[in-house]
Amino acid sequence: MKITVCIGSSCHLKGSRQIVEKLQSLIAQNDLKDRIELSGVFCMGNCTNGVCLTVDDKIYSLKPEDTEEFFQNEVLGKMEQK
């Protein structure tokens, strides 16, 4: 699974660093380092909607405080389906 987080200036101001750090922590806690590729990209062109990220090319907008719930639903939930 590939997760890409926008780290451009608009998303940075909206908390992309906190989201990346939380995702890194959650990936480690769930022992998924070998199954999830986490990367950053500068600007996804969707600057008006929170922090943009993709999970296997599906686009999401996220706030730092929603990261854990997002991880449970969109990452762990999809890992279990595979």
C-alpha cells in the first residue's frame, strides 16, 4: 500500500507534518513498515481542502486530529480486506 501526503506550503500550514509523524508512528505500532510505503509530495493541486493525501491513488483530505481514525478506517480496514 502506498500513502502519499502533500507537504506543500498550504498543506504544511494545515498540519501535514503532524499527519506524517502520526502516520509514521501508527505504521510502526502496527508493524506495517514492510507493507506500507509512506512518502511526501509537493502540492497535489487541491489546496483548499485540508491536508491532501492519497492511499493507493485515491485522494483524501485530512485534519491532524482525524489521522488516527483515518488510519483505522482507510488503512487498516483496507489491509484486512487484502
